[in-house]
Amino acid sequence: MQLRWSNESFTPGTVAQWRDGDLWYTARTAHDGDSHPKDYDCYSKKDITAFNRGDWSYVGVIVKAERPANDDAMCEWIEVGSASLWGIESYSSAAYITSVALDLAQEAIA
């Protein structure tokens, strides 16, 4: 499934919405202030400097599954479930972020 994201930079606040059957999904990115490249041993000094300069950050992807409260109107929603994953580099590819969102969508309704 191809998701259309509100932008391709995956800065906090990036959103995608899609429908699958009677469920509607919303995926959004949010700032992850708990992760830092010094917490991992895979980043170079150059990467850490770029992080500290604000060139990239960590984000979380949060997916919420909802369905309309009734068949007559779609103005009231019932949350079916949600799931999230944190510690994702903001420079990750759209394909990767989409894959994460689709996996989280399945987790949200499990």
C-alpha cells in the first residue's frame, strides 16, 4: 500500500491517512526527545555534530486506528487501537517510514 505523507522530510507533525475496510488509520510523526546518537555506538562524530546542529533528529511514528461510531454519520469516531515506534532517524526514507506505519497499523488492531 502506498501512503501519501504530508511531506517527505518526516519532521515532527508529518501525517498520512488511509482507509482499509471500515477502519481509518492516521499515522503521524512526533519529536523523540529521549533518543540521542550518543546512546548508540553506530554514529560517527560527524553524525553527532550534525544532530547537535539540528540537521536531523529522532522521531516516533504513531498510528491510530478508528472507525465511525455509526453508519449514518462520520462525525463521531471510536478508537480501535494505537501503536508507536520511537528512535527513528528523521532522514529515513519514505519507504521505510511507510513500512513502519503499515506494521504499526496491524499492531494497533491486534
